Amino acid sequence: MNWEQLLSLKRFGDAHKRLRKEQDQTRLGFEVDYDRIIFSSEFRSLQDKTQVVPLSRRDFVHTRLTHSLEVSVVGRSLGRQVGQRLLERHPHLRAIHGFEINDFGAIVSAAALAHDIGNPPFGHSGEKAIGRYFTKGEGQQFKTQLTAAEFQDLCDFEGNANGFRILTESRAGRPGGLRLSYATLGAFIKYPKASLPIKPSSHIADKKFGVFQSEIAFFNGLATDLGMMTIAPKVNRHPLAFLVEAADDICYTIIDFEDAINCGWIEESYALEYLIKLVKDRMNVSTYNGMTLTTDRVSYLRALAISALIDEAVEIFMTNEAAILSGDYGLGLLDKCKYEAQISDIKNLSIQNMYQSPEVIDKEIAGYEVLTQLLSVYCSAVVQFNANDCAQYEQLILKTLPKSITSADVNLYDQLIAVCGHIAIMSDSQAVMTYNTLKGLRL
């Protein structure tokens, strides 16, 4: 891979190449990506989606929206620092092509802003609930009617692949989805592969999948255009996706831990000791000792921790740039860093005291019931529609779903993916209200 291709400003539908030197300096293409994401309805729904802690019970913990904004800020810092170093190492990128430090920050920031845009309600349990419907529930009936890859998309329903679908799906009045630059789309795709074939690998890019069969043609074209598809169908990860992933890792490691402290699930003195181990070389002891409020102490340590991990991720990226460009670097940037032990301790403490807390478990149980019911009703309506046997109830249900589902030329797979996508863009509250409506509990 090479940076000239990877930093493509091309968008869906472009007939000609967009040159960086010809960009309007007051509204750069990569910055337009950020604007389009933040004004999208799918992004706004993140304000009412669970990060970890149920929204209705705590008013100060992070939602998917605040988490995404924070990941975007960290991603911007990572991108700018890496951009500065890359332009020093490859001066032709600036001298010949016109790229600037902030371009890297803008790409990573936009991709990071969108990184959770495809996640269903109720956190990661929402993905599992959708998958379970097809592997263990009523959705098993569709296995013989779909290709293996199509059915696998449903069984392993993946928020990352759904996010790529949201960003790129053409529909009436919106050809090419949000029409983001190819560079931002490439940086968004942490897992550049389809759900099948499943080939166990230690490479970080093979941990999950990132594209449904419904978007595979556009994905292949995108990967080819960016130079990510070196030997078809093998697709390398876009180098800036490592920075998006690192920004997410930094935020959920440190900020979820902060939420756990503020919720009282981890004893303050015990928790702060863990953070201090991470930032002891950066602390101003007198400043820290002068703070009397828990929130101030946690905020101070959190800022230092994020700064330390950003610096570390940048160093590891630059040290391994050649391996990253060749597709041979198979780790996350912080997987084997000098703070590995401290990160592991913090994550383990969060798992024990937060992710497995009764409050979070109750939310996940409720999420399974809500999403299973929605899938059952919607998929049943699709079956009746395809059999030309819709009663009034099914006709009413279909009116609440995307119009593409009842188009004459749409196949079963596209119908089912559309149903899952419709549910996935719901906020937690919207999913619960819809469930209550279907149960006759809300009039």
C-alpha cells in the first residue's frame, strides 16, 4: 500500500480524481466527512444508546454518542501526530500532493466519529441478540433459502458491517449513502473481510468481519481503489484504521473505568491506584494532592492516561509503518505496548465490577427479549408478504419498515438485512417503545 492512494479524496459517483491541491481550504473534503456524519439521523440516535450503563438510571455516564465524540477527539490527536511524523518522513506527500498534518487528523476523526454508528440498541448484547434469533430462534427457517455467506451475515450480525452499510447504502434521494471520501471509509473499516470464509487468524484485522454481502461489490471497488486489495480477495487493513481502533481502545479502557468509579462500583482509593500506576511519570503530585473532589482527581488522572496512551500509540505506529503498509502488522497498536500490564489490570477490574454488574446484566437480558420480539414480528411480516398472504396486521407492520422491503425486485436476503438494519438504528428507548406497542402495552 502507498499513502498517495490511501489518502484518496474520491467519493461515490466521482468520474474524475479529486486532487488535494485543488481543495477549497475553507471546507476540505476530509472535514466534510465529519460534518455529514454528525448531521446524520443515524449518528443522532447514538445519544440514546447504551455504552455500558443503562441510560435511564444514571445521568452522568457515557452514551454511545458521548463515547463516539470522545473517540473522535482522541483520533484527531492521533492522526495529527502521526501526520506530522509521516510528512517529515515522506515530504513528497506535502510538496507534490499538498497533504497537510490536519488531513490525517480529519480522516481519523471522522472515521472514529462513525465507528459505532452501526451498533444496535443495548450495547454489544444487541448484536448477540440479533445473531441468536437466526442461530437458535425462529430465524433458523431462513437458512435453506439463503447462500451460506448471506445466512452467516445474519447469524454473526456485526455492528461494524452494519456501520459500513449505513455509510454507503444507496437509497432514494441519497445515492452512495453519506458519500464520504474513500480515505475515511477505508479508515473506518477495522475488519476488511466478509463473514465467510471463517479462517482463524491471529491478525487483528481478522478478529471480526466488516462488510455484509449486500455491500461486497462496493467494498471490493473501494479496496482496489485505495490499494488495500493486494492479492484478491485478500484485503489489507487501511493503516489509519489502526489509529481509529487505538482511539476506541483508549477511550473505553480509561473512560469506562471512570464511569465505574463515578457509579461507585469500584472503590475510589483502589481505582485511583490503578490509574496512578499508568501515569506516575507524568503526575504533578502537588497539583493532585490539592484536589478534594473525586471527580476532579479522576478527571486529572484520566487526562494524563489518555495523553500517555496517545503518545505510545503514535510511537508504535511510526516504528512499524513499513509492516503496517505491507499488511504484515497483525496487532493492535496498544496490544504489546509498555503499558500493557496496566491496561490489562484496568480492563479486568472493569469487567469484574462494571460489565458484569447486576444493572448491566439486567439491561442485557431485557435487550434480548425486546430485540427478539421485534425480529419475530418483522420477519414474520416479511414471510407473509413474500407468500402474498398478508393480513391487515402484517400490512400495518410493513408500513413501519423501509419501503425497499416491499419493492418488487428485492430478494429475501436484502429484506432480512433491511429488517436487522432498521432495528439496529433504533435508540434504546425507541426499541422499548416499539416493543411495548407490539405487545399492546402502549396506546
